[in-house]
Amino acid sequence: MDYTEKISYLSCVPMEFHPVAQTLLTFITLIAGVSAIGWSIMAYPLKIAPKASLFFASANYLILFGLLLNLGRSHSPSYLHWFLADQCVLLGFVFMHQGMTRLFKLKNISRFGLYAWFSFAVLMLTQDPSSDSLVVQEVLFSLSAAINVFLLTRAIYQGMNKSFSRLAAIGMSIPSTCILLVFITRILLLAVVPEQTTAFYTLNTAEAVPILWAHTVLNLLLNIMMFACALARLISKIRRMSERDQLTDLYNRRAIRNKLDACHEQWSQERKVYSLILFDIDRFKSINDNYGHHVGDNALVFVASLLRKNVPLDAMVSRYGGEEFLVLLPNYDAQACVEVANQLRAALPSEKLHPDTHALEITASFGCATIADTVSVDQLIVLADHAMYGVKAAGRNGVAMAKQPAPA
């Protein structure tokens, strides 16, 4: 029996469910349904990554709806059971990608996947929505799915790489990469052995059992991957909150101390020099007294913003306490450290803070220190602190390099 005869034969067979196919369809329906409800609960009322969770929930609802519509397929043309069923599943992949970009707050949110889905939907509309055009429809379906799964994989990699590491990004991208390879393989099989496409005709036959197993695994993989990414994002957010100053979003004192200890260990083992700058906003108390503490807070945020714009890319900046800031400079010697401090000193008064009708010029006193033999982390901070107070005693708004202690 050739391909055409097989399709004609299937169109005459009563729509009876194969027992294994029925079991798998029930299982897939449960996975999609429970996942959709779970993501809906995460979006509201739990409000855990609500925008991303809402996209993930919608993706599962669409895939579930598309699967249910697929069950009504027959040889007769039907836009509902052929075209709309496919578009629901494909739009589910688009929503997964959009949800992932929002989960990791990626700036380059691409609409290419949406445009690709729309373009392929238009092409699929040109085909007769029945089993007569099955091969063409499935090729277009697989191409559209592959594009959005690729975009999903890229978003996972970028988000995990930004929040954790390249190794974590590669590991988390493996499931979606496998799904991408499945769709690419599907396209190749459709091109090489189109007679095997009768398995896509209807999902309730014995021939569709391998396809249903693939659907089951893919659905599980997708939701496990999305949940793992959401969990990773939540861990990243908690970790960031524990390391950041609430007002300025710079590193807090505990976090910068950990960075200092790491730099000092590298100095001890590999002799990699490092320096630090400790500086204090000049006359900060008078700002609070004259304009109020809310203006003082604005001044701290203002200084933090200028620091982000002017420190080197490899520098680490923290609010060390009150109006005091610490800049850690790995691989910077004394001369380079003083140069950075002078750049920061010049940058601060270059922009003015504007509370109400006043314009405040912010200046600061900078103390620099570079690691040396027999100097501990605590001693290095003390040296920078003494240098900073030396600048304040000399009239403020200046830079001083700490004197190294005499060798014992």
C-alpha cells in the first residue's frame, strides 16, 4: 500500500483509540494541564516572576488546546482541526521564548520568533487543511517550531550566562537543544521518507504511538527546563539581594569583603597585585541637616550612578558604610589606582544634584592603598582610611596614596 492509498484507507477507518495512544494522550493532557495551572498559580497569586510565569502558563494552555484540536483530524479539510491546531502549538513555542526573555530580563527581546510564526502561518494557509498536504504542512510546522526553539535556547543560554556562568548556561541549554534537534530530524525525515508521515495524520492510532512518546518527553522536558530556569532566576535574585545595598544597588560591605579576600588569596598565591580606593562624600552631614535625609539618600544614589559610569569595567564598587564607598581594583598597581581615583574625583562635581530649586555640587575625599608584603586585608583598608582622612584634614576634595608600613 503506497502513501496515497494509506491515507485514503485511514480516512475510512472509524476513529477508535488505540489503548497505548489513549494512555499517552491522557498523560500528555495531564502534563500540559497541570503545568498550565501551576504556572498560573506562580503568576497569580504567588507573583513569582509573574510576567514570565503568565507566558509559560499561556504556552501550556495553547499546546493543550492544539493537542485536543488535533484529535478531531480526519481526511476532510478542516481549518479548525488542522490549521488552528498547529498554530496553537506553534504559538505556544513563541510564548515560551517570550516568557524566557522576561524571566531573565534580557534587553534584546526579539520579535523575530513572532514574525517567523506569522510568516509560516500565512504559508500554511495556502495549503489545503487536510491530509492531502500533510508533508508540506508538517515541514512548515517543524521549521516554524525549530526557529522558536532555537530562540528559546539562545535566551536560556544568555540568561544563565548572565546570572551564573557559561558552564551553567551550557548545561541548562541541553534540553532545548535536544528538542531543536528533534525538529530538525523531523524535517529531514519528512523530506527523505514522506511515506512515514501517516503517523501525523491522527494521534489516536497505533502508528502515532512513537510520536506520542516524543510529545510526552518533549512536554516534560520543556516544563522541567522552564521550572529549572525560574528556580535558577529566583536563586540568582536572592543571592543578588544578599550581596547588594538596598539603596544604591552596589555591593554591600559583606560582599565586597568576600571579593577582597578572593583578591588577597590571588596575591598570596600568584602575586597578582590589587588596590583599593576608599572615599567619603564631603560635608554629607550638612546635606542631611539642610535639605533632609531624603536628599541625602538621593545624593548616595547620585554618587552610585556616577561610579557605575566612571569606574573601569573590572572594578568592583560597594557602599562600605554610611556615605563611604570602596572601589576594589584587581590587577591595578599604585599609579593606576591613583589615576582612577583622580578620574572619579573629577567626575563627581561634573554633574550636579538638584533637590527642589537648589543645585548641589558633590565632592569627595579619596584614599588609595595597594597591597604589599606583610599587609593584610584589614590593614590595607586601614591604610586607605588614614589616607582619606588625611585628605579631609587638608581641605577635602582630593586624592592621597597611603604610605606603606616600614618592613619589620
